[in-house]
Amino acid sequence: MKTWVSLGLVAIAAIHCVLGAPAEDEITDLPGLGYTLPFKHYSGYLKGSEGKQLHYWFTESSNNPSTDPVMLWLNGGPGCSSLLGLFTELGPYRINKDGKTLSENVHSWNTVANLLFLEAPACVGYSYDVNGNCTTDDDETSMSNYNALKDFFTNKFPEYRNNELFLAGESYAGIYIPTLTIRVLEGMEDFPLNLQGFAIGNGITSWRYSNNANIFFGYYHGLYGDSLWSRLVKNCCEGGIASKETCNFHNPTGAACIIATTEAFSVIYGGRLNTYNLYGECVTRSQSFLTRYMADLKGLGMSQYFDVNSVNIPGVTPPCVDYDYVIDYINSPEFMEATHVQHGLPAWDVCSDYVDYHPNYDSMEEQYKYLTPRVRGLVFSGDIDMACNFLGAEWFIENLNLEVVNKRQMWFYSDNKAGGFVKQFQNLDLLTVLGAGHMVPEDKPEAALKLITSFIKGQPY
């Protein structure tokens, strides 16, 4: 774990406290932007838990900001920056490969909602703790994010407090979002918000279901042959029967099962395969996505198979995506000046090496049982992701035994193109996105905009 650089952040925090009005946070000259934006955007800091200053980025809707919903977006990790979601997935602009200029994302989610991106927890991206405390867990993170939300609606943008509110994210936000949603619901009496729903893309809902399903996913996608599959079933599944009920690939016992499971996971996570999109291009590796990969392996509970803190993991190759151009842009002095981020902090990275994260939960079952009677939810998954695969999400949701409202069927977007499949339960929609990986809005931007629009507006998919 790296050591956080404090550099007198107590005094720095005091400076931010006096920024006050949103006008102080408005971005007026974003570098590399060669076109006129039809909306305002802001960057600054929100107060999380004591001592924590969380960097936010707020883009107003390009449609009707005063009446459109507010949507919070969190990337996962744990420890990965939501600026990645802003600049490579659902935000209104994309960083070009030159690392200097921006292009328009015509399928941005801010065409239907005001978007709030939050870098969380503290010590991720340009967020920090005034005492240099980078140790956190699921419960502290949800409380800090909740405090940031309250600061946003109280001191920064009170005019949006009555707008509909949706909480959304991807990957480890499968933990962030349900725990935060519960905080919002439980705080309604003291701090009422117009909460309408939550949405999670390729989220971790249960480590057991996700890891077990990944072995099935790998076999049925041709990643290993009958010999390894036979050993897996024989040594890891009760009665030699392969099913979600009988197999234990998540917490294997016995030497033969451990050896076979490690071999299988080494194919999925350790080859020249794009972990985040099985059929995606495997581009030249770089340090940027190594940090992303390490964070995701930790979040998936892969520590039992690999030394996830080591750069030279035996049999493990970093995934095949490249964010170096994003790092170059966000670390540029011009960007930092335009977006009011604090100088003197460690360089921005896709995921943080500084966060000392301790999970409290290995399943969100109790959280979903609390949420589904009270608020609408959407769980969507790109169907060729191997980090948090669709099958694990499906097993998890089906196991909740919710009332089925609409049976599984295909959904469509733009000129009747197949978007994937959707099954609707009471207050919870389960949806796949055809041909998308872990980052659905990046892989299938048009389909992603359609699914989130349908969910927000309560319309058919």
C-alpha cells in the first residue's frame, strides 16, 4: 500500500469550504473542447464523512435540467474513479486517443438526466482525506457518499432537491449503490429526497454466485475443454453434477478442486483475453489498466488464487484495455486548473493504490430484500463480461424469489435492433445487453441510453 501525501490538507480543506456557491465550481474552459455545450457543468468538492473531501463532477441535462432527474454515478473497484464513467462511458464527452482533445458523445445519459459523478471513497482520483486516512470499508463508504449527497442538495445545488433521484453505478458499485440507497431511504424523515430508483451495471451482487457462474461461463464459451471441465465437475460439484446448487468454485476445498479451479480462473483472468469483454480487442498493455485490474481482482475475491498486489502475478496478464490517454488528459495542468481540483495530491489514476479497503459484505441479498418492496431497481449486464458476468447476476436475482411481472423476452433499440433480454420482477428489472462487456455504455452506447431511458421513465424496454 502506498503512503498518502497529506501536504497540509487541513488548510486546503478550509479553502474549499469557502467556495460555497455552485458558480465557483462552474467549468468555463474545459481543455480540448472544440464545440459549444448546450448545458452547464461543474467540478468541485463535497463533504463526505469527517475529514473527507469527495471530488464531484456535475453535468446538467442537455434537455430540461430543471425537471429532468438527477442521477448519481459511481464506478467500482473498489477504488476506481467515476471520471472513467464520465469520460469513457455515459458522460457527454469522450477523451480522444491523443489525450488532449474531446469529442461529443451523442448517446450521453445527460440527454435524459442531470449527471453527478462522485470520486469515492476518499483517496480515489482527486478525492482526499484531510488526515491522510485512506482506510475504509463498505459501511463507511456508503455513509460518506450519503453525506456527500446531502452536501450536494443542501449547499451546492438545492434547486435540484425536488427532482427525481436515481442512484447508479457499475462493477463494485453493486455494493456501493444498494448500501447507499438504504442510507437514503432510512434518512427520509430527516432529509427527504425524491428517490425513484437504483440501477447497477455488471455489478457484484454475490461473490459466490459471480465466481461460480464464471466457471460455467468459461466452459460454455469455449475457454477450456472437456478434460478440465470434467475435473471441475468431479472434484468441485456434489455427486459429480454440474449446477449452481451443487458446485463450489468460489471457495474450493480439497487439493484436486483447488488445482482445477485455479487453472480455470487462470484462463479467464490470466491469458491474453479481455476480461472486461471476451470478444473485445486485446490492445497493448500499460500500467493504467494494471491498477484497474488489481482493484477488480480484489473486489471479486480473487486473492485466494493470485497475489493481487503483485505486478508480476504468475500466469496473470493485465486486461486488454488501455486508459493511458485518459490519465494523460486528467493529469494535465490545464485540466486541473479548469476543474478546480486540489493541487498537491498524488497523480490521478484510473484506480487508486492508496485506498486500504475492507469489504463488509460478500452478498447483497439482505439489502435487496429491504430495497425491492420500497424502490424500483434495475440490474443490467453486458453478456460477454467476465469480471462480473450476467449469469451470476441472474442466479442472484432469481434466488430472491420475487414475483415475476413479465417473463423473459427480447428488448430492442433503434430501428428494431436486438438489445438483449429482459425479465421483470416486482419492482426489479433484470436485463442483458447483447454483445456488451463490463462497461456497457462504452461498448453499446445507443443500447445503454435506451435501457436507462426506459427505466427512468418507466417505459417498456
